[in-house]
Amino acid sequence: MKRARALRRSSGSGLLAGLAILAGLAGALADAPKRVVSMNLCTDQLAMLIAAPGQLYSVSHLAHQPQSSVLAEKAALYTVNHGLAEEIFLMKPDLVIAGTFTTRATVEMLRRLGFRVEEFAPSSSFDGIRGNVRRMGALLGREERAEALIAEMDEALADAEAQGVTGAIAALNYTNNFTSGRGTLADDIVTRSGLENLGAKLGLEGTVKLPLEVLIVSAPDVLIGRGRWSKAPALAYEDFSHPAMRALNAEAVAAAVPGKYMICGAPFTVEAVRILAEAAARAGDRGAQ
């Protein structure tokens, strides 16, 4: 008899605990924003990955461009915005998400009008990606979805890192002779692929110019490019056809990483590591011959 009463009390307390958890989840869902507008390419994509159905209302026009957006097709499901205060005001969002470099006049105007605006700094590493994914999950009341994305990213990252060969030197070579050094997402991507970033090796920080002469003399094993954004003639691409550059291209392993995988830090950034890990393996095979 006593045992039966104890079992009933135990079952009752378990039911109460379960109800408390459900009540907490219901409260969190009730507090979550229901009409979200994103006005930055990187927050657009994080929000599209994490938001619940019907929660995200609008993303920026950049999210619809296949060259810059991994989720361009999915972006077609949302209303487009151009980062203008007037258009976002008419959308009546209960949360606006922006980047720290998003049009400052629009951000300040929306705040003066009483809208809640949350800003995200660009990710400069995979740790930064994890932080931004978790923050987006918290803002949208979608913490479980955010953690699932991080777990998937970390598994894919471990697989990509295992393919790379440490020791080969890689140079990031953008238009107008720009490269990436320490403190950049590109540097973390290169390092995790098993390559050593020439920019970091030279002591460069951020995104800076790397003179063609220095690039040629450094003779990197892997040359990383993002490809041309346009087929139209432009001075920005002039050095790509320089005779010395053509000679370097003939010697180095070429790795073309679509810019959309490196512009924004998100779980899909692992694809850039995978591409470079394959290039690292090819460089290792060439060095062993």
C-alpha cells in the first residue's frame, strides 16, 4: 500500500515536472519574435537557416544573388528589402536584424522609431560562427535548431580537416592584389584545411594588398582565388594575366573557392575548408613526387 502511494507520488511529481518544462517552452515560444526582418546578407542566411516557418518575413536583396548568397533559391520565399528605413517601417517587424556595417542611417532611424534592432558583427573565425549561430538561435527562440546546426558543422569540419596536409603554403589572391592575413575568416579557413596562409606568414593582418612581386617571390604551393565576378574587362583583374602570374599558375596548385562560401561565416563555410583540404592533398601529392 505504502509502495503504491509512493509510486503515485513519484508519477505525480514527474508529470508536474513535465508540465513545467512544457510551460517553459510555451513561454519561450510566446516571447519569440513573430515577424522578423533581416537587412544584411550574413544575417539573412543565418536567419533563413534557423528561423521557424513563417517567422522570418524579409531578407535583403543581396540574399537573392547567387554569386554572393549560398541560399539564393531559399531567399525567393521571402519579401525582399533594400535596407531602407521607409520600407522596413511599413513591414511592421517586431525584430530587425542587421550587421554592424549595415547602413548606419537606417539602423539609427529604426531605433528612433522604436523598433528593436539587433546587430551582428562579421565572423572572423569558426568560433565566431558558433557564437553568431547561438545568438541568432536565442533571438529567434530556436536554440535547439542552432545547436543542431553547430553539431552538423563541427562534424563536417572534422571530416574536412582530416583530409588536409600540413605544411604547404597557400596564398589568397583576390582582385586588385588583395589578400587576407591574420584575424580573418579566410585565414581560419585556410589554416583548418591543413595549409599555411602566406598572408599570416608574412605578418599581415586583415584584408590588405599583397604586391605581385612579393607573391611571385614567395612561390606558394597553392594559389587560392575566388574567380571573376564579371566577364567584362576590368583593371581589377589585370594582374591575373601578367606573364609572371601565368608562370606561377603553372607551378602552383589552383584552388577556386566561390566567394559566397567565404563572404559570410555560417555552417556552409565548411565547404570552403573542404575545397581547400582537397587542394592541400593535391599539393602534398605533388611535393611527394
